Amino acid sequence: MESATSGAPRTGFDVLLERAGRARRPFPTRLVGELGRITGPGHVLTRDADLAVYARDSWTVPALRVHHGRPLPVADAVVLPGDTAEVAAVMTLLYENDVPVIPFGGGSGVLGGTLPITGGVIVDVKRLDKVLDINDEGLTATAQAGIIGTDFETALGRAGFTWGHFPQSTDVGTLGGFIVTRSAGQFSTKYGNIEDILLAVEAVLPGGAVIRTKTTARSSTGPDIKSMFVGSEGTLGIVTEATVRIHPRPERRDTRAYEVEDFADGLEIIRRVMRTGLRPAVIRLYDPIESLHSFKERVTQGKCVIVFFYQGLGRLVDLEVEVVEETVAAFRHRKLGSEPGWHWYKRRNVVSGLPEFMTQGLVVDTLEVAATWERIPALYRAMIDRMLAVKGIVSASAHSSHSYSQGTNLYVTFLAFAPDIGTAEALYQSIWDAAMEACLEAGGTIGHHHGIGLHRAKYMPGEHGPALEVLRRLRSALDPKGLMNPGKLFGKVG
Amino acid sequence: MKFDLSTQTHICAICPNMCRFLCPVAAVEKAETVTPRGKATITLAVERGEIAWDAEAASVLYHCAGCKMCREWCPSNVDIPEFTAHLRERAGRDGLIPDPAPGVRDRLMRDRSFRRPAAELAAGLDRYRDLLSPEATVLYFAGCSTATLFPDVIGATLRLFEAAGVKVTMLRPEECCGFPLEALGYREEAADFAAALAESISKGGYETIVSGCPMCTHVMKERYAALGVELRAEVVHVTEFLDRLAGAGNLRGGQGARPGDGTVTYHDPCYLGRHQGVYDEPRRLLTGLGRFNLVEVDPGRELAACCGGAPSIDAVLPRTATGIGVRRLADAARTGAGTLVTACPHCLEMLGSAGDDGGRPVVRDIAEVLARRLGLWPSGGGGRG
Ligand SMILES: Cc1cc2nc3c(=O)[nH]c(=O)nc-3n(C[C@H](O)[C@H](O)[C@H](O)COP(=O)(O)OP(=O)(O)OC[C@H]3O[C@@H](n4cnc5c(N)ncnc54)[C@H](O)[C@@H]3O)c2cc1C
Ligand code: SF4
Ligand code: SF4
């Protein structure tokens, strides 16, 4: 059995399985030559080895396929342009020749957003890696879209700033990727998500036109054009540059952790803290399974850990610590001090457990949803229960890691036992279906920060209903030939 | 974790490429193919016969400096340089080693040395004869890069040994240690050089081999056994040896040097730091014996970026190697120190030539700066280099 979705509507996932392993179509050598003339021949890759590596991002399904030695669809070529003009020339050439274009950043996307399911040319933007401007007075920074998150932050740090946007994949993903997947950083409770941080974009539209939006503190000039690229996942064009908000580096950092009776108490504490208007940089609440997994002997079995991480102006940090202590005091709790928070901070980007589990015959994945406060407790129970009802699942657990005055997210991790690829893919799909259905029924949004990619596209009609038509029309207006990242975001493959 | 190619390639091929930002080759070349995960993916695909094992596939494994940064970072202890070494060796057996490496091999086999014919180098070493004691049990192995490019370093090092009262001798001719061949995948040829050296060592009855070249000490310490060669002598880098002498009170700070006088920065060579774990010795020598004011490069020590100078990359992809060097030089320049000290002739060569001259610190070998600091060099005869 190759797929659990036979009979279901034809989605990107079906197409992936269908096309995997098909012989590569011949790709005109003329086009390879022309791409090489634009970027220099060394920046056009067509070797089997290159195409095999570019056949995936960091989504679990291709990882499973690689692990089990199953094929994946490959692109016809990969091109690495060196600047915006080269991106534009590449886009013009490919559009004129009806070649699908798959933008590629760091390949850290976890939903198959860069998978070349219809063939075509992958446009890797990582050679666009320069920091172009750091504006102290206006507190803005401009960089090219292919810069790796950590490289950008290092450059800002050396100048005395931070951009405050640290997805756990900051060492892998790119500025452009963070924008177009609508990402959230681990410190988002203080600094905001990418849509709050982004001030302007430069992008190359399908066909090759270059546009740039204005950098300003705010404007009232019609629908916000830069925002159309936030979450566009390579379907509306290629982002080549961006201007973002920056902040002076924090004066002080501090952290406190508490053990609370249960997940509901923890959620209520966060809700009350967020209502004060204060914004600790990070608030993480783990359910009992994840508390034990993450903090081991520090926590009593069955209880929940909540970690607050503060940074910024020293006096503000003091105030936040004080207000949180007061809020927590109203609940049964045990103080765990600052060690768990520093432990989290030190290991915050370590994910080695995931590949290690997978090599042991387990399927592991994470999914993130969100809702308003009044819905969260029921949403949590419904998702976990529905996922645990799928035969073959080993565990499902969650934490909350991005909070707002109005609500929070739930980041769910599941583990299932699946020794062979057929079982793995079927089980994977069933668990996701259970989770997404439960989420929609409980009034949650199906994605908090990973975006849609290939895999989640099938749930988009359920998420947006008729409003999805707006996105479809926007897309066909900008990309009448449907060549930009086919199969992603909207699920229909042309 | 014991190295197990199969488990490690699987883990790495499905990791989200978490260490890619530290890989110097990926940082310069940008393509996913050359990231650590990319190399693991190819290794896995090749081992399983999913992609053809041909010159194209083999060439991917040469986009690695062997800098061990990924190994240092990896929470799963995956060792990419071991994958690349494994496949480079296979490429060697199958005649798939890419250009210009075969030319490097041919030259080396002919000249018995990587840089210049061993016989020519031997003639150049004559001037140090007065500083050598043929009966010594300590062998100073200069290494062909030092002998060719930085002969002053040999004189300075010998002067330091002399000042410490240590008798040393040298091999003449001194042939290649085999590192470039081993690193490029020419196992048999490397083993041939290793065996020749091992024989000279046993014949001479040397107990200790000291070299200022981390590639030489690395291959002798860490690779000879896998090449089937046993070296019956302790192998140490010059910094380890001098640090012992200084620690035992046999080498003392020079009269002229005042504490904190003179600011230097130090670049950790990959093959000395991450490969051999030598981080503290050069620092102790600089601040203790040399009484320099040492400002650290960021990043330094375990996460010190590669300079691209190792023949494992420089001999095959010189443009990438120089790109790596330019980045590292910028790290060093940010310290503001006028002098960049390092402890490897390959680093010296790369950092002394990559990038623009403007703003570049003066790049010096550690033995040379110490000998100068102690007033032992260049005065005192023994050759000017
Ligand atoms: C271990 C791990 C942790 C993660 N943690 C977080 C987290 O904390 N928060 C979070 O939000 N996400 C997280 N992610 C998800 C992922 O890192 C993000 O989705 C990230 O934004 C993707 O960036 P990228 O550059 O790697 O994009 P890619 O994976 O290369 O591409 C993602 C999508 O964007 C498109 N694209 C990429 N660059 C451009 C461009 N310049 N112009 C137009 N389209 C483009 C691609 O076509 C694709 O559709 C995590 C992923 C991993 C593996
Ligand atoms: S070396 Fe380790 S951290 Fe780097 S990609 Fe491989 S498994 Fe991941
Ligand atoms: S050893 Fe260095 S160059 Fe090679 S893959 Fe690892 S980090 Fe990259």
C-alpha cells in the first residue's frame, strides 16, 4: 500500500506518491544553457546527486521515504541566482517557457513546500545573502532574502541589535522562507511574529517584474501589498529582499519556572498574564507528558511545567517577574527557579530526537494550531483524544509556546510505530486527518506557524471556506499560467 | 558513539540539516548538495545504489574541508568527515577522484613531497645543521609546507628547543607524511608514505615526533593505524611540546617582554583544535610564555571557523577554499588585533593571502612570534630562513 488517500480528492500528497520514481522528463539543454548564461554555468545544477538532495525539505514524509529508500519526484534543474536582477531574468525565462518554478530557501519547511512534484526548476535564493542596511535611527534592517536566520542575527548582534525573530530553525531557514511561510519565532510573545516584524519586501513576480514596497512606520494606502507575500509560500513570486524592525540588544535576561497542577491551570495563568499587557519574551507551558520528557526529574509526574523567559530593559524584566509571580500565586504551584528556563534556552534548537526516533522505526511529527482562549482547553482534549484513537499511535502530547491576549497556540507532537513505509504513510495521514478534523470542529485554526506547503493544502477549504476564493483569484491574477510552486498552498495541481 | 556508517547516514539524511549554518563549504557555495545533510543523503543514496556511483557523485564528497565543525555541533555525534573519507577512499579505488587531485598525487609520488621535491627541501634544511643533534631521540618533523613556505618557522622552532635544552634532530630528506594523499582518498599511496616514515622512525630510534604542522600530527596520530601502519613514537604538535617545556620551567619568558605588551589574536586550526583537541596549549604559550595580550576571535576554540587552507579542500576547490579564508580573515580582523597568530602552515598560507590586504592583520606562526618575543629569533645565527 503506497497511500492512505486513495479515493480521497486528488491532493498534492497523492501527486507526490504518484510521481515519485517516474523517469525524469528530458529537460531542454537549451534552457540549461540559458540559465547558465544568466547566473554563470556553475550555478545551474543538473547532476543526479544535486537533484536527489533538492527533492525534499524537512517534511516528515520525504524523510521517511529517504530512510526507507523510496523515490521522490525530482526537479529538472536547480538554479542559484546571485542577485535580484538574476532572479528576474530566471523568472522571465522560465515563465516564457512554461516551466514550473519552485522557490527554495533553507529547505527547513516541514510541510513539503519545496517538493518539485511536477518537475520544473528549483530557484535557490541562498546566494542572496547580504545585509544591506542597518538603520540605527529608524530601527530597521534590510537584507537579501536568502540569508540564513542566524547569519542575519549575528550581523545585527555585532551592530548592537536583534531582530527578535528566532524560529527553532533559525540556523537552517532563510529570511525569505520565514516571511513566506508566516513563521513565528520562539521569542514571539515579546517581538511579534513575522507579520509584525516585516516592514517591506522586494519581490520578483511571475514573469519577471520586480516590485518593492515602501518602508514606513505605517501607511493607509489600500490593502497592504507586502502582507500578500507573507504566507504566499512561493506561489505569488520570489521574495528577494526584506526590511524588518530591529531592537537594541536586550539589557537583561532572566527566567523563572513553576510546576502547576494541570494544563488548564497553566493556560489560565498565561491568559491572566497576557491580559496585563506585559509581554514576557517566551512563555512555554508543557502538558504532563512533555513536562516529564523535557524536564525529567525536575518535575512531579502528572504535573505541568510552565517556563517564563524574560528579556529587555532591566526594569521591565523586574516588573514582569513580579507580575507573573503574583499571578502564579493564585494557583497551586511549586517554584522551580531559573534552572529549567536556562536548560530550555541552552537546548532550544536541539531536535536530534526526531531523526533518531525515525531510524528506530517510529514516525514522528509535529503540528501546530491555535485558537482563542475560551476554545483552547476543549481543543487540546479533542485533538489529543482523536489522535490517540488512531490505531498504531504511540503518543500525542502538546505544549503552548506562543501566546496573545486573545489566545494561544498548541504545538502537538505525535509518535507512531510503523516499521515499513506503507504503514508509516497510511498512519501518518490518518493521524493528521484526525488532528486537523478535531481542530476545525473545535474552532481552531489548522496552522499557527508552519504554513501549508504540500501536505496541509488539502485542509485549506475546511479552514477558509468560501473565503479561499480570494486567495485563488489573487493567485490567478499574478500567476495566470499557474507555474509558481504548483500543488502548494491550494492543493490543486494544474 | 562508535562510527557506524549506516546508522549515521540515516540519522543525518533525515535531520533538518541543523548544523548547516556552520559548514564553511555550504556557507560559501550555498547549494544544498554540499551541506552536511546533503553529503549524508548522497552517501546513503550511493551506498544503496540509488544514484550511480560515478565521477559526478564522487565529486560531491570533495566539497568538504574535513574541518569537523559539523561533528563538533552534531547532537547525534554524526561524523561527516568519516563519510567523506570513506567515499573518497572508494573513489580512489574506483578511479573516480576528480581533477586536479590526480595531478597532486602524481607530483607527490614523483617528488615525495607535496610542495617541492623532498631532495630540494633537504638541501634547504642544511643551514639548520648546527641546531641539530644526530643522536637525539626527539625528531622535529618540519613538514613540507613549513619547509617550502615558511622556513623561518623552522629556525625559530629549533631556537626554542635549544633554549629549553632539548636536543632534536630532523630527517633529511624529509618526505611527505601522507596527509594530502589520505585526505584525497589515495589510501595505498598514503600508506606507502606512512610506512616509509614509520621505518625511518624505527631506524632512528626516535621516541617523540614533534611537528608544527597539525596535518602531519593529525595523520600520524589519528590515521596511520587505519592505514595499517604503526608508528612507534609519541606524536605531538609543537604547541603541546613547548607547553610541556614551559610548564616544567624549561622555557621562560624573555627579558624584553612585559605582561600584556603587544596584542595578538589566535586562530585555532581545525586539524589542531577539533581534530586533536589542542586549544589551551597555544593560548597558555601566548599569554604565559609570550606574555601577549590575547584577544579571542569570535567564534573561537571548538567553534572556530575553518580557514579553507587544508589540502583536503584547497587542493581540489581552490576558489571555495579562498572564499572560506576570506570569511575567517574577517572574523580575525574584527578583533582589531594587529597580529593574527596561528599554529599551522596551511592556515598561515591561506590567511596570509585571502582577501584584501587592507585591514588584514599580520599573520604569524606561533613558534615564530614566541621565539621573537623571547629574543631567540632572528638573532643568534643558525640561518635566516
Ligand atoms: C527543526 C525545525 C524547527 C522549526 N521551528 C519553527 C519555528 O519555531 N517557527 C516557525 O515558524 N517555523 C519553524 N519551522 C518551519 C520552517 O523552518 C519554516 O517554515 C521556515 O520559515 C522555512 O524557511 P526556509 O528558508 O527553510 O524555507 P524553505 O523550506 O526553503 O521553503 C518554504 C516555502 O517557502 C518558499 N520560499 C522559500 N524562500 C522563498 C523566497 N525567497 N521567495 C518565495 N518563496 C520562498 C518555498 O517555495 C516553500 O514553499 C521549523 C522547522 C524545523 C525543521
Ligand atoms: S551532522 Fe548532525 S546536526 Fe548536522 S545535519 Fe547531520 S545529523 Fe544534523
Ligand atoms: S567537515 Fe566541515 S566542510 Fe565538511 S561537511 Fe562538516 S562542516 Fe562542512
